[in-house]
Amino acid sequence: MKAVVIGGGWAGIAAAMEAARRGWRVHLVEERPYLGGRARSFTDRTTGDVIDNGQHVMMGCYHQLLHIVHDLGTDHLLERQKALRVAFVDESAGLDVLDASVLPGKLGMLLGLLRLRKLPLSARIAIVRLALKVLRTPNAGMGLTCHEFFHQVRQPGVAVQRFWEPLVLATLNAPVSDAPADLLSAVLRLAFFGTTNDAKLLIPTGGLSDLVAPFETWLAARGGTVRTSTSVDRVTIVDGRAAGVVLSDGSNIDVDVVISAVPQRALARLMLASGIVADLPEEPEMSPIVSAYLWYDRQWMSVDFAAAIGTTVQWVFNKQRTTEGLVALTVSAASDIVRAPSEEIIRSCDVELQRLFAGTMGSAVLKHGVVIKEKLATPRFSPAAHGLRPTTDALHTHVRNLFLAGDWTQTQLPATLEGAARSGVAAIAAAHRVS
């Protein structure tokens, strides 16, 4: 089998590696000069430090992602927590920590929730009640927004504000009012209420690009090739099948299978150029993420990361494993601030950190800041849009050997690195079934 994979993000890398494991000859084509898609790292010109284009929370339940980094020999760059620990911080209540280490698995998580000190007991019980409903009911929240689901299961406002909202924003990149509740339920079952290992957070000790750096060599050793700074201009269709692809440098590659692992709008352009009438749903609105990196003159943050309550900043990550005094901040569903000047965002973030961590920051001085705006970070799925996500098979393109991959396809997960990796593997499995 000769396969062309279009796109070198995590979906494309997963598809290429799965195809190579099956003995196929794989050509991966990526129009940008780097691999990793929206999860990459680069060097800050001022400090020389390697930073990511955004913070991607990874967990032990990311089995396909872990399969990739294991095969590439980069899994040592992900440090596992001994057990799930998530800090919550606000100006008035200070620091609170969800610690699931006391008991194994689901029991540890449930006990950790009940021991949150800054939430009223009634709110903690309500959170546990929702968790139990999710675990007992496979279709919990189906067709509802998170807001509707929280109302249905009687979550008090303080539980939504101090616990559920940070979790929804971090995992679904959408506000509670829009985010699909069944996606939140899937995250809870898979990650937070999975096994002890599944619930552990994975903390990168290097840049995201380092995780996939050996990919080109790995693929070449199995007879494959990688072309960056090259695009697929069109797919050649003969008798309802993809016979080859035409590249931007004018060359042609004959194929048995084509895997499209690009965002939906890029796929739509390729379909138009190739004369393919695809049966795809309308592309959902894209949701931005704003990240800020702040360098301080000393190390002041003691926890690995914290959810920020009552501020524009939503999550704060301690980057001391790479640079002392460096913290990374994220704002998901960031439509309100994505157009603000970077200098204004940096000043605002510093002020909010000084308020949130007044007890530990002390006289720490901000030396440098960088803002990264991913305006098209992820699809913003509503319950309706989530239900219309296409599967990875060839039904939607009407081309028998053209398959889809990407975090926007129907992975039953939010648009995450694990969802992207799963879609790539699923696309190869679908291609194998019809080959």
C-alpha cells in the first residue's frame, strides 16, 4: 500500500506512523516548514528560551499520544504526576488543592473533591453527585450545553464558578453556555474518573516540538518520506478513486490511499481544487486561545499549575522545569481579548498574578513577556455541531480511498492532541478495512 498523508500535525503524524506500522509506504506532506501543527515550540528571541505556541494539557489517558512518543523515544520528556493534583487560586480565598493521591482511582478523585477546603460542603457534594451521574449514565448530558446540564443536575453557582467553569474552558475551549455537556462527560469518564494512571497529568520538560522531533527519521527508516514547505494542490480522481496527488512543486505522487489530516477549511479548498463534491457539515466557528509567557527575576510559583478564579487569566503553569521564574498563562475562548495589544495583555496578566499570588510573589519583578494569539485554535463545538462531526471514513468525500483525520472529526473527544492522534489511527483502520 502506498499512502499520502496531507498535513503534519498530530493527526497526520499518528496516521503516518500507524500506516508505517502496517508496512505501508507513506509520504507525508506539510505546507508549513515545521511539524506539529498547532502544537509546536520555538525559541524566544529575547531570552533564547524554548516556549510553546500554547499550553496543551496532557493526561495519562492520552493513550494514542503516548503510543506516538513511546515509539519515537521521547516519552521521557513527559513527567507524570504521582497522582492527580490540581490547584485552584483566587484573590479572596487563596490556594485550594484537589489531591487525588489518598486513595486509588475513582475513590481518590471523589475523596479529593470532598476535601476541597474553599468550597462549601453543599457544593462539594453537588460536584460528587454530578460525577456519579456521569459514571453511571453513558449518555449523560447528551444534546445539552454544560449550562443546561449543570442546571439539570442542580449544581450551585459557586460549584460552577470555582470548579466546573475552569475545567470546561481548559478542556473544551468554549464557555459553559455553549460547550457540549456530553463532551465534558467523556472527559470526566476518560480522564478524571479513569484509572489512577489515566488521571495523572503529564508535564512536558521540553518543547512540544521535541516530542515529535525524531518522526522524520523514524518514518524514513520504514521507507517513508516527509516533505515540509510543500502543499498538495489537488487530488487526481479516476473512476471515483484518488489516483494521485499533485504537489506545489509540480511533482506527482501515485497513491493507493489518501489521508487528509488538515483543518476543515483547508480540506474544503482542496476538495474544490480537485473537483470533489464533499458531503461535510458547515465548519463550526473557531475559538481563539491567548497564551502569555512571563519571565520574573526569581522563582516564586510553588505548584505545577493552578486554575485562576475570578480573573481574565484562567490557568497558570509553572515552567521552572525549563526556566526558573518563567510562568505561562492561558485564556481559552478568548474572543474578548484576542484583539488587545500584547503589551496591554502582559500588564494585565502581571497585575492579576500579583493579586492571586500576593503571598508568594512578594517583590518578584517582571523582566520580559511574550503573547501568543492562536485565533483559530480549535473548533467551538455546540451540541448541534458536535453531533454533526464527520467520521474518518470515506463516506463524506464520495472518493472511495480518501479518508479524513483531524481533531475536528468525530473522535468523541474535544479538539485535543489525543483526539487528533485517535483520528489519524482511525483513518488508517478505515482505509485498511476497504483496501
